[in-house]
Amino acid sequence: MSYRLSNGYVSLPSRYGVGDSYQHHVDAGRRSPRWNSKDLGSNRHGRESPRLYGLSELERNIEAAGQLESDNWMGHSKEYSRRPPSPWQTDRSRSVSPLRGIHTLDCYSKQPVSSEYTRNVSSPSLSRRSSVSRLSTWSPEECGMEAPLSRRGWSGSEIDLRASLSESAQKRSDLVQCLREAQSKLEEQSEELKKRDKELEMSRAKTELLAVKQKQLESSISELEKEKGWLEVSRFEDKKQRGELQDRIINLEMEVMLAKSSLENFNYTNELMNQKISVGNDEVNRELKTARENLVYFRNRVKILEAEKNQAVEELRKLQEGSQLALSQTNEANQRATETLRTHQNLQDELADLQLNFNNINLEKELLSSKVLRLEEKVSDLTLRLNVSQTDRERYLKEKLELHRRTQELSLELERAQRGREGFNDQVSDLHIELVGAKAQANRQDQEKVQMKEELVMLKQVNEKLTTELGQIQTSLKNALEELHHTQAENKISSNLAAALEAERKQLLEEKQTLMAVVENEEDSENIKELRASCTHLQEERDRLQARCHDLEVTLDQAHEQLGSQIQEQQQVILYWKERWQQTAVSLKNTEELLDQERAQFQKAMNKNTELLQDCEMLQTENEELCELRSTISRLEDENNQLTKKVKELEQSNHLEHLHRSLKESTGETDEMRELYRELQKSHETIKELEVERSDKELEMRKLKSENGSVLRIELDACRQQLELEKSRREILQCRVGELESKLAAERRGQVSDFVCDHNIHHIVHDMDIERTHS
């Protein structure tokens, strides 16, 4: 066997055997155009009916064939060795196409793509008798023991002729195998070259992607620097606002210290605050409704995108089925189709990632809305607690007033107890019960004070939790912004990939044109027509997929814009809730100050209660002294009874005269007591009227403070002076009443024997008590 080793024949097999004998092509039954018509294989008869040649004819034919073949072989081998390679052949040898090696030379027989191609193609020049399958079927064991025809002499028999034919058939089969092996090696080399070209293209794409990523990182760094500057400006503005708020808080504290005198004013401000909170809640509900409508819109949009995704998946499945049919026809079309499918699968994965990011952003938005609802609930709880604390304060003030009134009543009752003798023990027991109730109330107030402290601690903890939640919301928003930047970078990368795919498409189109120029010579084959139809079909499908990708990119841009608008809305909501939180913090500070004031007032009330308890203890000691006096009085009464029994008859006239005198004096003193009591009632009524007027004037002062604050202060001072005058008058009247009571007690002690006078005085005091209860 011999091969031509030439630069111009990369895939050209040898057409001649060892003994200068002609060798047919594997699948085309044509002879070489340089072969003579006197060929041994030019007979049209098969192996089944061989033609009987004469010995002389056989010898002549063999000698002529040997000479012609040797001449042709030597001449063409010299020409091939001296001739330079053609440019068309070098271009074909360097091409990356998988069809390389199919058409190596136009002047000789063409190699097919595969064995299926040889079966499908029916060439008219192919002779059935000259094919490999119709050669001799003798085994190599039968022919192996015989020497070749060139080494032994010609015997002129049919056996030698058959042996030579079998040797030529065996050589042909060996040559076919060698040619197939060479073709397989060439195909492997072409595949390796394709792989290297692909790796080079991938490396170029990667370098381009890295450059794009670097640019994107630089742009993201610049954007982050801009955001940093914006955040610093916002922090500076926040500091300014905090300073202004602190100044306002200080001014408000001064105004509160000046104008916090009554309970009705506090209730009025609470009503105003409740109205503001209700207005704020209405606005928040409106904003929540709008946010919910936006969520419903985005959910519908996501459903539409999912439906489009399912349609795209169905279309891709159809395309995959068509690509499988095309893969069975050509490897080149298969590779291109797989590359397009990969790109589309990557695009679908990117779309899925973007949809996942969109869903995550929606989830974060829902979490933010839930946190906002929690904040609103906490604010409502705080308002409820404030209302509860206000009601408790009002109740404490009422209890304080009741205690003050009760102390006055107890003082009056104690003074009456000093006057009266009968029913004194009952009054002492009532006083003891009231003292126990006062102690219990003091204990309750202590417990409520502890509860208020605990509530303040809980409010502080809630405030800290709210601040931490705000920080978490800010961090989540920053993460969402970072994810948006990342999605934008991925979108740019996908656009670059699309550009690279378009460049590859252009290259493939150029290769296709070259192949079409080569294939135009073979218009007779039906398989090539089918390949053209499949290629056109794949191009149409590729155009459809590119249009689909463009539509999907448009939808992605719209989704990015919607996400940007949502993020801006969330930032506005966060700013709004920051302002609301600052307002709540200011209100909490005000409530803490009011609670501190109430604590101070409560401490004052507790001090007064301790003083009252001390006074009650003194009264108890005085009651004990009165009990001792009662015992002495009872003893003296017994003695007087005995004296009266003895001296009754003698001193009746004197006793009656003395009774008349004492009755006249007691009536005069009782008239004075009644007048003083009436004056006290009038003073109490005037004090109440003045307090009502003071509350009204304080309300007017709140309304007209900006206009005439100094005039209202003067009026307040005048009202306070009037109150002080009324208090001084009441104290003077109380002193007079005490003096009169002391006089009456002295007269009672001096006139122990005057039981009737004492009885009358007791009735008068009882009548005064009844009148007081009625009043």
C-alpha cells in the first residue's frame, strides 16, 4: 500500500493498489478520469457468471494495464510532488466547519458525510458489480497459504486468475479500512480545532464580560459615593431638625410649666391629640389601601408574566422537537440549535432569577407593611395607656379633693365631738374607719405609682424596639437597592451575550454562504434540499426567539422601573413614619413630664396625708381624755342626782330663775353660731365660683396667650389674690368659731349641773349638722 504525502491533498486517499492495479472507490463505482478504458474492472459481468477469457487475451490485457498504470502513476506522482497547494484547498483545510473533509478535491470522487449518506444517495454511475459487497467472499485462510501473483510465475490457469482477483479484493478492503481510519483521524482533528476555536471565543467573551463588570463596578462605586454624600446631607439636615426640635421641646416645657394649673385644660389637650391621631390614622388607612391596590396590580402582573413564561416554555419544547429532527440530519445544525437553546435557557434562568428577586421584593414590601401595622398598633396601645394614665390622674385628683374635703369634715366633726357628749363613741368609730380607708387609699396610690413606673419602663422598651425595627427596615431597603443594582448588571451582561450571539450568527451566516457556494454544484441530491429547508426553518425560529427575547427584555425594563417607583414610595413611607415617630417621642416626653409633675403632687398629697394621720393620732389622744372626762362627769352626775333629790324642794324657784337666764344666753350664742355658719357656707360658694371662673379664665388664657398674655397674667394674679383673701376670711371665721366653741366648753365645764342647758346646746348642734348635710 502506498499513500500520497503532499501538502495539497489533506484528505485524498490512494486510488491505486500495490501491484499497479486499479482500485475502485468505496461508494462510487466510477473510474478515475486518468484510467484507460482497458481496465480489468470494466467488464459488466458479476462474480456469479464470470466470462471465460483466453490465455493470450489475459496476458495482453495484464501487460498493457501494468504499463499504463506504471506510466500514469509515475507521471502524476511527480506532478503532485512538484505542484504547490492551491489556495482553495488551504482554505478548506483551515476551515472550522464540521463538513470539512467531505469535498476535498473536485476532480476526483467525493467522500460522503457518513455511511447513511451512501445508502440514501443513489448515483447512476455506481455499478453494483464493482461495489465492495459484491467482491469475492473467500476467507483469508484459503488465500493466505498461496504466494502473491507478482512473486510466483504465471501458470495460465483459472486458479491463478482467481487467486489474483482475491488478492486484489483483499487489498481493496485493506485500503478502504485505511482510508476510513484516515478520515476518522481528520474528523477528530477538525473537532479539536473547533473546540479550540470555541474556547478562544469563550475566553474573548469572558474578557469582554469582565471588562463590562469592571465598568459596572466603577459605576456602582460612583453611585454609592453619591448616595453616601446624599446620606451625609440627610444626616446634617436631621441634626438640624433635632436641634430645632430640642429648642421647641424646651419652649414647650416652659409653656407647660407656666400653663398646667387645672385638670380640664389637660382633658382639652387630650381631646385635641385624639382628634389628630384619628386624622393620622385615616391618612395611614388611605395609604395602606393604595399600597394594597398596588400589590394586587403587581400580583396580576406576575401572573401574566408566568403565563408568558409557560408559553415560552411550550414554544421552546416545540423548538426542541424540531431541533431533534434536524439533529438527525446534520451535526452542524444540531450544534447551532443547541447553542441557541442554551442561550435561551440562560435567558429563561435569568428571567426566573429576576422573578425570584421580584417576589423577594414583594415579600419585603409585605413585611414592611406588617411592621407598619405593628407600629400603628403599638402607637394605639400607647395612646390607650396615656388615656388610662390620664383617667388615673383625674381619679387621683378627685380622691385628693375628696380627702381634703374629708379632712375638713373630720376636723369639723372632731370639733363637734368636743362639744357633744352623747354619741361620741360612734363618731370615734366612724373616724377610725375613715382613717383606715384613708390608709388603704394611700396604699392603693402607692401601688398605682409602682404600676405607673412599670408602664414607663415598658414604654421605654417599646421605644427602643421601634428604633431597632426602623434600623432593620433601613438595612432591608439598602439590600433591596443592592439587589436592584445586581439585576441591572446582569441585564447588561445578558445584552452583551446577545451581542456576542449576534456576532456568532453573522459568522455562521458567512460560513453558510461559503457552504452554499460549495453545495450549489450538488443540486441533484434531495438530502441537501431538505437541509436547506431545515436551515431556513431554524433561521425563522431563531428570529422568533430573538423577537421573544427582545420582548422579554422590554418587560424586564418595565419591571425595573416599577421596582424603582416602589422603592421611592417605600422611602417616602419611611420618612413619613420617621416624622410620626418623632412626634410620638415628643408626646411621650410631654407625658413623662406630666407624670413627674403628678408624682410631685402625689408626694405633696402623701405629706398632707401623713400630717392628717398625725392630727388623727392627736385626736385619738384627745378622745381618750374626753372619755376620762365623761367618767368624771357621770360620777358628778350621780352626786348631783343625789343632791337634787335632797335639795329639790328647797331650790326649785332659784333653779327655774337660773334656767331662764341660761336659756337666754344660750339662744344668743346659738344665733351667733348660725350666723357664722351661714357666712362659712357663703365663703365656700364664693370659693367654688372663683375656682370655676379661674378654670374658664385659664382656658381663655390658652386661646389668647399669643395676643394678650400679660393682661391674662395680671387677671390670674388678681384671681389668686381674691382666693387668698377668701382663704384668709375663711380662716378668720374658723378662728371665731373655735373661740365660741371654747367659750361654750368653758361654760359647760363651769355649769355641770345645768343639764337642760346642755341638752338644748346638743339639739342646736344637731340641727346645725342637719342643715350642713342638706346644704
